[in-house]
Amino acid sequence: QVQLVESGGGLVQAGGSLRLSCAASRSIFSVSVMGWYRQAPGKQRDLVATITSSGSTNYADSVKGRFTISRDNAKNTVYLQMNSLKPEDTGVYYCHAHVVFTTLEYWGQGTQVTVSS
């Protein structure tokens, strides 16, 4: 059974930092593009950042220069380091895996990030 388990969310003041982690099943991690999405209250789920198995990254314009996505292939874990957080970064952050060359994708259960002004 494929699992994505997120951790690291919480409440932080504007300007602060948080690091999210997502531990993935070994069966898919090495063959997946891993990503983070977020969903603010009443809004759609939007892409935050993605990283390929070789380490190529992609970011939403709103987080460029503040967030960094990385992956530890030995630990089957993807991270999202979030710095200079803003209230508009508030939302539920979801880990996502897309198995390359397939239509298979998986979601974590989500972790809440709240940034107070």
C-alpha cells in the first residue's frame, strides 16, 4: 500500500520558518516526481513546488526565493523548507507523488500551516 505521511506543519508568525516533511513508500519514491500543494480555505489546491528524482525543481512564482524543496532518496523523504512566511501562505499543505510515465498519483493526508500577522 502506497503511503505519503506529512509532518511539520503548525502555527508561526509572519517572517518565521517551518520545514515540512513527507515520508513516502519506498516502492514509488525513486520513480516519482514529488511535490507540495497547498489549499487555502475556500480556494482550490495549488502547486507550490515539485522535484524530480534527479533533483530538478519547479516553484510557484509566489514562493520563489522563500521556499526550497529537496529530497533525500535514501530516506524516501521530500522536504519543503519555508522561510519568510506570509499570512497568505496559510493553508493545508499536501504531499503529492506522480509516478513518471504513468497516470498514477498519490496524495498525503495534509498538514496545516497557519501564518499569523
